[in-house]
Amino acid sequence: MTIRKGEAWGRTIDRPDELTTVTDDAHLAAQLAAQRGSESPPALLAAGGDLARTLGGSAGRTQVNELPIDLLEVHLDGTDRPIASCAHVVMRAPWWRGGWFRGTIVLVMNAEFVGRWDVAPRGHPNDGRAEVFEAGPELSLRQRLAAWRRLPNASHLPHPAITTRSVERERWAFRRPMVVRIDGQGRGRASNVEVTVIPDAGIVHV
């Protein structure tokens, strides 16, 4: 059950004897997706990546925090087989079309961070929604540089040229293919991207 305002999230438990350590977001998402529907999935310790940073450190050597999280299902150009994401989906123009410096940029966040950037401080990885941040082509280079300077401490928000919203499902149709990175891994280019939040999709330990 996704978290509700004012409710406790997860629980602190004795560290499981068999705990699989995962050190990056992409592999954690893939393992969580593979475990869906399993009656006794192996316990996963999130020990690296942007989701782990969002969740915080372990309660101690002998105890860990056991937390339910959502996953994102990502379809690129209408493919039947989705890609699982636990942290974020980033869409931008290729470098020869301006990359980060021109055109539309879209970030879909389940975690709070993208690397050193504090993008979604108000989001939560178990609220049944993803936080979307979108900068249109009207955002000038000067405005982009100013926003990037503020990203490490989340002071980029609010910004009049950056739109934000919370979604359960969203589709994007771009006139020209965009570079897509999912949990830090390049996934090629796509003109159509669909992201769906899967609530309570897995359990992680930190």
C-alpha cells in the first residue's frame, strides 16, 4: 500500500542472513521487476545509485530499513516489453541538436536525485506517482545554466521556465527522436515515450 501523509513508511528489521547487495539503479530495477509476483523474492540491499541516496543509509550494522517502493514502466516507441526504472527517466535532444543546451528536456523522477542534482525534493518513491520536470525550447541557455547551478541544493524550483507535475501515467510524442536514459543507462533514441507508475512494486533494504 503506497504511503499516505502522516503515516510511517516501512520498518526496521534485523539484517536478513541472505541479503543481495545491488550498487546501481538499473540493476536494482531489473531485479525488482523480475521478482514481481514471486512469493519469496530474495532480499535486496540498495547500496548505491540515486534511489539508495534518496532512501538514506542503513539503520545500523545489525539492522536495516525495509521499504516498499514503486517502479516505473517505460515503453519506447510502442514496444511491448517495458523497461523497469526505480530512479528516473531522462529525455533530451542528441548533442548535435543541442543536447542539454537547447530544446526540450524531460525528467521523470521516482528518486530525488540524478547524480549530484537534487531534482525532486518533494517527491517520494512510494506515493504511487512520479514527479515530472519539463523545460521547453523557450528556456534560454542563460536560464539553463542558472537552473543547473541551483540543482545541487534543489533551489532550481520554482522556476517560471520549468513546468512540474505529479503523474501516474504520462505519454510524450516528440517530432524528432530524443535521447533516453533510464536509471543512468543509455537506451537509444525514441520519438514516443510512455511512463507508468507501478505502486508497491518491490521491497528494498537500506
